[in-house]
Amino acid sequence: MADELNKPKDEPVPDEPKKTTSSGSNMTRRVFLGTVGALGGTVLLGRAGKALASSEFEGYPNSFGVLTDLTACVGCRSCEKACNEVNNLPAPDKPFDDGAVFAETRMPTHKTYTVVNRYENPKDKSKPIFRKIQCNHCKEPACLTSCPIHAYSKTPEGAVKYDPDLCFGCRYCMTACPFYIPAYDYWSALEPRIQKCTMCLPRIQEGKTTACAEACPAGALTFGKREELLKIARKRIMDNPGKYIDHIYGEKEVGGTNWMYISAVPFDQVGLPTDLPNKPLIEETKGYLAMVPLVLTAWPALFGTIYAASRHRDALDEEKKEEKKHEEVKK
């Protein structure tokens, strides 16, 4: 038994900062691999989708997960603070104890892997509902199946892992995610990077819980094996008639997720999409993908890598100019 622990707003795209690099050969190799991977991946995507997807995807039987009980969350944002510290993220614009952030609906960004939002309680307006938002770590992730170069992987621990060294910035994953989670770091112009919750994979591999679950003082987050969490959720719903909606969000949505929710109000009232199929999203699109002409899928990826190569060339030119200036000063 698991241990019980006590449509988004678009961010303005900032001007890309100038950045130089001394590893020109590595970047050239990366651009080359990105192009080859993108072109090859788009050709194989239709066939790969059939191999990866199934209506009853079992996933990893011993994978971990987190169960969020929305009736227990008090909006303290301790989970945000713990996530920030563990992942060495920049300090927030407003302190973690500043309730002013609840004035608007927020989404995770490249600076914040998880956020807590406040929603009106239709049953009691004096007691708002709070929901923690992060990557739900789908059992068969749409981000993984949409990525032309396999920058994502599903780990046996349950986390959806992202490899920034493979990513070339096409951002297909951002479009594919049914929960609108992956965030792009526009400040890394020459090093495309997606940022999202990691489900504290390094901590899990060390035998620890996720940082957010460990920090939650209200017991709203329960970390454990996914199958055990489902049993816990069903028992709470059964033992408290009338308290919970008779549904575990994430048990079956898009084939199932490793981050799940139980709630006293319908899930659409706390910002969760309720029109998702119970099978992986690739099942909905694999027939279409098999018919899409290569040119429609390969060219966007190709132009993306050409742009990255161009940016890299500009950076190298800037670096050479700086080196020349230094040499002239020495003379």
C-alpha cells in the first residue's frame, strides 16, 4: 500500500538574447542529426504509431504516480516552492505566500513546472477549490508520439522524460499535449529547450517521493505505485458518499495518466478537459498520419533546423568578431 503523505494564456515571446558558443562542432552535429531525425521520423510516424499505440495500453505495471485530492488542497503553494527549490528554478515574480497570484489562471512555464490555481466552489462560495497543475505523465504520451526525433521517453518509473540534447525546437509536443503543458524556453534561442514537470524522476530513482508530495502539509498529494493509488482513490470515493464525484480523473483519460485527481465537483469546473477519449490520442490520428504526404510533415521540421543553423552561424560570426577585437587590443 502506498504511503499517504502529509485554454492557457499565451506568454509573450521575448526578444531572443544574443548568445555565443564555443562548441561549434557539437552544434553542427546536432543540427545535422535534427534534420536527419526529423525527416526519418516523420516517414516512420504512421507505422510507429501503430506499434506504440493500443486501446488498452498497460504501461509499466509497477510505475509510480501521484494522486491529488482536490478536497484537501488549501492553496498554500508549498508544492510550488518545493518544486522550485528541487529543480533550481528562478525565484517567482511574487513570493509563494502571496495570494495575489490567484487573481488569474496560471499555467506552468519554463520558469515554473507546477502552479496552483483557485476556482469558485459552486457548492460553497466561501470555500474555493484549489488545483495543482503540472505534467500528468500520460501512460502513452502524445508528446512522445508527436516528436519526430524521439526527444521524449516513457520511463518504467512512470515519468515522461524529455531529452534536451535531442530536441531541435519544432514544438510539435506543445500542440499535441491535450493538457497544454510543455512550455518553451524562448530565451534559449540556440539551444531549443522544452520545460515541464519531471515527476522528480531522480528522486524516485533514489527511493524518495516527489518533492511536492513530501512538502504538502494538507495531505492533498499522495505518492505511490499507480495501481495502489487507484485503490486508495476508489476507497475514498466509496467510504465518503456524496463527498466526491464518482470518477478518478486520469484513470482512463487518453489511455491513462500517472498523475490523477479526485474531486468534489465536476472536473471541468476546475479547468481539466473532460472531452478527452479513453484511448491514447495516437489512436485518433494514426490513420490520418499514414495518409499525410511526407512534404507536409517533413518541411516544417527541415525549415526549423535551417533556422537553427542560421542562428548558430550568426553566433559564430559574433564570436569571431569578439576574438578579433581582443587580439587587436593585445597588439
